[in-house]
Amino acid sequence: MKALSETEAPPKEGACRVACEDAPDTFIAVPQGALVERLADVWKGRVEDGAGFETLCRLFGLLFRIEGRETLAALRDEYHGFNPDLPTRATVWSEDRDHDYERLKDRLSRLLVQGNFCEIDADRLRLAETDMAEVDAEIRVPHHHYADVSFFARGRCHTTTTRSRFLGLMRRTRQSVRLRHVVVMIRFHDAIAEPRRRLPVPLMGPRTDARVFEGRVVIKLFIDVAEADLNMLYPGARAIMRLRDKLLLGVPALAGGVPVLMNILPALSVLFVVVAAYLGFVAGGSVPQEEMAKALAAVSALAGLGGFLMRQWIKFERQVLKYQMMLTDNLYYRNVCNNAAVFDFLLGTAEDQEFKEALLAYVHILRADQPLTPAGLKDAVEAWLSATFAIRVEFDIDDALDKLARLDLLERAADGTLRVAAPRDAEDRLRAVWTAVGA
């Protein structure tokens, strides 16, 4: 399985030009093999006993993999009753679904934290509903479908976006923030009542209804999403026309339709007289030739009006379809996986991040010329990553030290400095942990 840190969004034709500058983030976007190779050079140059590094790396990886397998099995079991990909008869409905959902959400949140994800607050989500970045359209979100909404993201990137406007005659530049990975977790209400449409269905035209998963939980993973476009990630989100587009289509239609109506109205009375004569409501039952000519002219004018209205409706539908296609294209290229498949993907990246954090902390404590404090270790790791891989990382020092302590490799001195077990001793301790977990 390809690590999430190595995943890149495919280039999109016709997209705006973007210049990106990475901001500090807890996500270590370095391939694991490259990190191990560079740390091996540090190990051999600073540790008297150069052997044992590969063994320690293998034991680190195996222990984190064992923990991950237990988490994966628990997530699959807890998600079974909420999985929309399973047929209804294959799911088991619990009596206390709220408790089951909270347990699922808590476990998934902990897995996301291990993968260096952070939850996006509600204020940021509300702001995204009034903002836009790549999808230059208004997005309508069916909030009445959702019982609970959670967004998680990692990898912030400040971007400068340049767009061409008016056939390339003008360019518009704006600043925005992109998120490398976004996880969406949404629970649908057990029963959803659709709002009544203001117009009859025949007048509104054919419309594809949004997929609604009553009582289920939808989980989606996306890559390379603009923070201002988070609202397009909701299930059932639709692109609709903005006020500007409605005016651009409506004002010309009104300006062109009023003269047509003014020409038709005088002839309508003649048309009614002709129809009444043919139906026998007018005495004599005959219509003068000039009145018949006026009636035919009125019919032609009505046909022209009908064609004009049809043309304006087609323009309206074309604009809506254009926005919906824009939304669909963005989602298609950015959606990585859905529902239960997200667990495997997240588990792989969580193991990858935990391995990197633990190994970085262990090697840098071991290689230090003098004992390091947690703050000193954090600065040392961040400086080494910047010098070696030219990336800015907000190293999660607390999580890294917790992992070393859990593996019985870390010792804290009275003065607050850190020490780790020597390589041979560390190998023995890791093997003891491996034996204790029953492997």
C-alpha cells in the first residue's frame, strides 16, 4: 500500500496556476525509506556500535503494525452497522446507536491524531460556505440530512492562485490555503424528510436526487483541497447559480421578452375572436380575411415567444450543468477512497508517522553530544529535517516521547533531560515488548 505522504493529486487541465509554500505542520512528508537511509548515516557516524540499526527499525515497524491491526479490526466491527456500502439486511442495528457512533468516532479520531490530523472547527466550516477558491460557484449543502459532521485535515500549504478572466485579458491573484489531506465523517439522520419543492417537478425539469444514507455514516478521504472549498466535500452538495449569473441571464431575457410581449398583446384579442368564431361563440361564425391574417401573425409571435423562452431556459440549464461538471471534476480527482477503505489507508499512514516520530526521537537523543530536554530535542529534530530534506515540520515531541516511554526505551532525569536505552539494551527491550503482545 502506497504511503499517504507519497500521494499526489494528478494535474488538472485548464486549472489555475498555483504557487505553494509549505507551512510548518506535524505531518512528516518524507518517504520512510529515505528517512531511514539518512538516519542510518547519522547512526553509523555517531554511535560506537554501528550495528543493530536495521534490527531496531524492523522491531519498531512490527510493533506499530501489531497495534494497528488491533485498531483496524475494532474499527471494522464498530463501523459494520453504519457502513452504507453493505446491504441493509447485512447490517446489525444496535439498540443504542448513538453510543455505538460515539465509540466509532472516538476510535477513528484517535487514529487520525496518530496520523497527525487535526479537526477543523465549526467556524472554519461555516466560513467555507461563503467563500470559494477553485470552484467558482455557489454550493448548496443539504444540512438537514446530517446528524453529525466532522472534518479532519493535515498538511497546510499557503498558495497564490492566478486566474485568467475575460478571455485572458485580465488576471486575478488571490491568497488561499490548501490542505494536503482531508477526512470527512458524516452521520445521516435515521429518518430524513425531503423539503417540498416550490415548483412542480415537470416545471423544474429532470433532476438527479442526491444519495441519502439514512442512519448510516459516510467517511471520505480527499487530497489537495483548498480550505475555502471544504463545502464541496459534503455528500449531496450541489453547485447552483450565483446571483451574478442569474442577473446576467435574467436581465437580457427580460429586456428581450418585454418587446415581444408588447407586440403580441394587441394581436391576442384578434386571436381570441378567431378561436371563438370557430367554436361557435360568435354570431355568424365567419371571420374577415384581415382578421385571419392578424390571428396568424399572433400565432407566429407566440411561437417566437416560446422559442425565446426555450432558448433562455437552455442557457440557464447549461450554466448550472457547467458548475456541476466543475464540482464533479474536482471531487473525482481528489477523492482517494470511501467508507471502510479509509481505515486501511489511514492505518498505513498512522503507522508510518508513528514509526518516523519514534525513530527520529530515539536517534537524536542517542546521537546528542549532551543530554537534551524535550524542547531541545524538538528543535534538533526540526533543524535536522529542514537541513536534510528542506521541509518545515512542527515535530510532535509529546507524542514521540510517549511512544518511546510506552516501548520502555525512555528515561527522564531529575533535571528534565532525556536518555534512551543503548542499542543492544533497546533491542532486548523491544523483543520483550514483542513477546508480551503475544506475537
